[in-house]
Amino acid sequence: MLSILIPVYQFDVRPLVQALLEQASRLPEAWEIICLDDGSPEAWREKNREISTWTGVRYEELPKNIGRAQIRNRLAQEANFPCLLFMDCDGMPVGTNFLSAYLTACRPGQVVVGTRAYEDTPPTDPTRFFHWHYGRTREQRPAAERNRLPYDAFCTFHFLCPRELFLDILLDESLRQYGHEDTQFGYELRKRNIPVVHIDTALLHLDVEPTDIFLKKTRQGIENLAYLAKKNPELGSRLLQAYWKLRPLSWLLAGLFILGRKAMEWQFGTKHPSLRLFDFYKLGYLNTLKI
């Protein structure tokens, strides 16, 4: 029995829910779809209220934004079934067996994580090229590769988790802005020796963002990561590993970031953005935060 849980924020979720309904109607298991709007502007709510009349769908609205972690925790608490399938509202299943593939991989006490996919062709809007390029190059990875470091590769874009297990851990609600709630959750799974299995079932990431917004969210995520690392120095991520290794040079890296920030951000907006430079951008910004 499957609860499909979708936090909604400033996105038209109707095409996603329609695609899920078509697949869910063929499942042998009982299912439900719960969509919870996290304080979107009224224009978005007017569109999405249509799904409240669709059979099998429960749509609710919160009066104000409560953040990525808290809304997912609330969705889990409202779910009726023992298997929780979370997915972001700006996705679209790739193929017609998305839900059945998750159910096939479902095992008691095991977390299943799917693939984040991007369009094969770049967006027509050049300001969105960098996000697309980063996603295609760094985030769209096959399951075999992600299973080598399954906890480090955990991502909340779409994943399946037993309800009892999720409610025992929960996402860290002290994180109110964007980013790295999945890093903390993956660490908690590792501590408890909970198996994490990655599969190639893909959800297409539709909402690639303009470079300035993407960079802003990147910095917010790094701020969250610094906050989490202060609470728990054992927290794992590639960025933190590089930070601890190069910590004696923290003052230099922070200074180089401050001096070169505008030039780097300009470079990310060109036709040939450097992801190696972006790695330094993230490391440099983390060094300005002084963990």
C-alpha cells in the first residue's frame, strides 16, 4: 500500500498528478496521492485546486510557508499507508512503469532512491543553461554509480521509505531555507545501518532555474551545510571532506572567493561554464562561513 506525497510550491502540479493517476490506476496495491501546498502565491493555488476534485487525490493548502523539511514531515504524518513515496512537484515520471518499479524495489526496512533526470537538449533560455548543464553532468548518474556510496548519494527529489522508519528519523525542521536536508537524513540512515538502494527509475527535473537563482539556492544550501556541520562534525559530504582537508588554508580560500566572486558568477552565465570553477565557488563560500 502506497502513499504518494508531493510538497507543492510555486509550480503547476496538475500534469504530474495526472501522470501518476494514470499509472496508479494499474497498480494492484491500494494507493493515495497527497499534495500539500506550502504557502504558494494565490495564482498558483488557483491552478492547483483543480486536483482537489480528482478521485484518489487529497489537496490541502498551508497558510504560510513552513519549509522543505517540515512540510515533508507533515506529509508523512498525514499518510495512511506504510510505504511513502516522496517526490518534488517539479518532476515528471520517465516511462509508464515509474510507480510499479518503486513497488518492485520496495522491501521492509529499506530506503529506495530513484534517478534525477534532465532533458537531453538544453533549455532555449540561455539563463537556465548552467543549471541544466550541472544537472546533466553531476546529478544525472546511473544507479550503479550511486550505489557505490549509497548514503552520500541520497536525495529527496524522489525516494521511497517505510512510514515507520521515516517518522522515527524525520527531516531536520531547524532547516528553513533550501538545501542539504537530504545530507542530514542520509547520515541518519547510515548511523542506523538502514539499507539504501538506488534504482534507475527516473523523474525528470522540469524546473531548471536561471543562474542567479540557482547560485542563490546553492549558497543557501551551503549555509545549511555549515550549520549542520557545526552540530555534527562527522556529517559526510564531498564538500565537507574538502573543507576539513584544506582547513589550514581557510583564510586564503575565503579571500579568493571574496575577490573572485563576481568574475566566477559571470563565468557561470557564459556558454561554456566551468564546473571545476563551480566546485571552488562552493568551497570558497563555505570557508567564508567559519564552521
